[in-house]
Amino acid sequence: MSQEFFRTVLGDKPTSEMGLTYSHEHIIIEDSYVTAAHPEFLLNDVHKITEELKSFYRAGGRTVVDTMPSNCGRNILKSVEVSQSSGVNIIVPTGIHLEIYYPENHWRYQYSEDQMTELFIDDIEKGIDQFDYSGPFVKRTQYKAGLIKLATGDGPITPHQEKIFRAVVNAHLETGAPILTHTNFGKQALEQAKLFKKLGANLQHVVLSHVDRAKELNYNMAVLDMGVRLEYDSAFRWKEQEPNYTLNLLENLLPKYPDQITLGMDMAKNAYWKSYGGSPGLNYLIETIPQFLKSKGLEEHYKKVFFDNPKRLYAFSKS
């Protein structure tokens, strides 16, 4: 494809077809090591997930970025099924999540940088394993990853995490796939951005998640000044008696960094899904953010955060 494209579970599509995009979601989390420890994360009911995505589609939503990477609850066949049934584009990642989501003897600790790089590239270019690397057999499907994920914790970036950074950037530079990261409440976001810059990543295609949880305006500005993108997903999480730090950041930062901010829900807990009997449901941002932006005289940014910024960020781009 000569034009800019993004890679969905159903194949590559021109970015003009992305439409309204949520930039950090959890659509499928299969019964796995993750859900054994965190049963509230189990999201594997195809009927319920399809129901919620259909509602999202009716409200104007067109694309969601799933953020569960390798051997961490992916079920590529279910992702394909709910995308086909709902009409919503789903971008599924490769990469590696936080250490707590894997057993202590996991292969992530044994594989070299080169082996990790190869694994990520194969997910992007050959297809995702039907068994998500959970057993001795690998049966690659035709469905490919469109994103690379990594994560850091509360403390300084470890040598093991640095290995994953290098492998992720290697695969990013080789394939043109965008990068998304997890930060713990925004911690280490600045260090992540600096390491990506040092490793030569294309920072226009790197997005750091949850940095609104850091609350601090100056800290968020310092990270944005590095040239990466930020994803905010806690608008519905703040307690009633505290300020809505996410909305505060949007009000202050959208005029200064109009091209660098995206939004999502990060609904990893099934209790957030209306189709699972919870709230606020996937449509929350569509229902609340336009009115908020209008109330602050920022309505021009609606198209940026939901359409234009994701379109550029999640496009494949080889330098």
C-alpha cells in the first residue's frame, strides 16, 4: 500500500478509514495467567463484547486499540470474531507487558534481544500465534499485530526492561509499526521518552499511556516536549471529591500540544463494561468529552484527539 495504512486484525486499511478512535482499550483478555490472579480482568465473552462494540459503532466509534500483548491474554480468533460481528476495527499488539502479568520463570526472561525482536516482527509480518505462545506448538494465523507494547513499573527502568525497549524499537524500525507503552500512574514516562529518543525511535509514532495519572501539568509538559504522544484514560476514574485531573490536563494542554494527545478508556475490568452489567461503558468518552470541550471553548480539538492524532500515530511509518 503506497498510502498510509494502519494494521487491523482483519488486514491493512488506509488511515482514512480509521474514523473515531479510542487509543487504549482492552477488548479481549482470555482466561490466562493474568486473569487467574486478576479475575476482574476476564474479558472473553464474545457475545457481550460484540454487544458493547456494536453500541460503540452506533455512537460513531470506528476503531479501538487493544493493548494486551504477547502471551498475556490475547485470543486472536476472538478478536477477529468480534471485529467482524461489530464492524469496529481492532488493532492488536505484540510486545511484552509488566512483569507482574507473567510467571517468574517466563520465557521473557530467557530470550535475548534478537529473539525478542524476531518474535515481535513475526507477529507483525507473519501473523499471531493461535495459542498466543502459551504452549510448545506455534500455529500462526493470517491475523497480524498492528502495534508494539511495552511497560515499566514504579521504579527506575531495569536492565531487563531495557532489553525489551531495544527489541521493541528494533521491530518498530524494521516494520514501521507504532509503539504504545504502559506507565504506572505516569511514573517513568519522561525516562521512557528519553530512552526511545536515545534508541532512535520515530517519536511521532510512540504513545505513552496513563500519564494523566501523574496529575502534574509541568510533568506532562516535560514529557510532551520530548516529542512523544500521550494517551489519557482516567477521566472517569477520579473520585467525586477530588479534581478531575484528566480534564484539567486537557484544558491546559490541548491548546499547547494539539497534535500530541489521544484518549481512551482502558476498560480492563469487566465491571466497567455495560454489557457485563457494569459502568460507565465504552461510549463514555463520546457521551462526555464533546460537551466538556465545548464548555471550555476547545471544540476544535474534538477532531484532533479522536480522529487526526490517532490517524497519524497508528499509521505504519518506515523512516
